[in-house]
Amino acid sequence: MPIYWTLLAQGEWRLHVAATPSGLCFIGSQNGGLEELADWSHARMPGSELVRDEDKLRPYAAELEEYLLEKRERFTVPFDLRGTSFQLAVWEALGGIPYGQTLSYSDIAERIRRPSAVRAVGAAIGANPVLITIPCHRVVGKNGALTGYRGGLEMKAKLLQLERGGGRERGKSGGK
């Protein structure tokens, strides 16, 4: 199965975005490089060919650009997520965190009815292949501290700041 990809460049953001014919499957970290996508695809979808195709990625890139411009709070594109049933449950719970808000790892464990699985929740969050669109950046430590993030804590802080208004008024269009 091919994995189509593009490099999204929006302001200071540089993100590799990838999708299969079924939906969005990967968003890389800020300035993560094509190697990050290649390593992920070899591990999660062995035998898949990476094909650069801006046209196929246009709908995904458009929604991400709107988000980065503070004109979108929710994503409507289809996903092609590959994970265990536990990971999928965690990722679904992440999707329920409202824009601009945060929850703790233990809050997510409670939401999936596995209150003692806080460490496993952290591992599942760390395996989230589609940064931003499944908002793992909205998960913080129980004391509110920023903790691990595949894209790095600087990226996590920038995303949370963006969602809190980022110092400018948010736009009014695009799936709010």
C-alpha cells in the first residue's frame, strides 16, 4: 500500500504529513525530517512505498494550516490509525479533550476505564502517529507540568499557546 506524503510549511511550522488511501496516518514533529516518517512507516507499515503527492495530501494539509492559523479547532479528515485496541481507545479519548484545555494522564486512564493503567496510557500517547490532529499535546502531568511529547516539549508548549489564543484573536472559519 502506498503512503502519500508532503511537507507542510506554514509560518514557522515544518511538518511531514502522510496518508494512505484510507486516511491520515502520520504527522511528524516540528522539523522532524523525512527520516522520522520513513522510520515510522518501516516499523508500522512494512513494505509500504513512500510517494510524495501534494494533491492527495491537500485536504489534510488544508485542515492543518487552518489549525495553525487559529481558524480550526476540530479535524474532519479521515484517519487510518494502526495500533492495539488499547492504543486506539487512548487515542479516541484524546480526541475528546476540548480545544484549549488539558487533561492529565490519570484523567485519560479514568476515561478509558483503566484507572491503574496510567503508565500504559503514557506509552500509548507517545505512540500517537498523528500529532496535532489527535491532540496528545493536551495531556499534561497531574500537577499541570508539561511532560513527554514525541514532537518535543517546545512543540507541545507552542501548540498549547496557540490554542490559548497565542496572543492574537482566532479566526472565525473552518470547523470550529
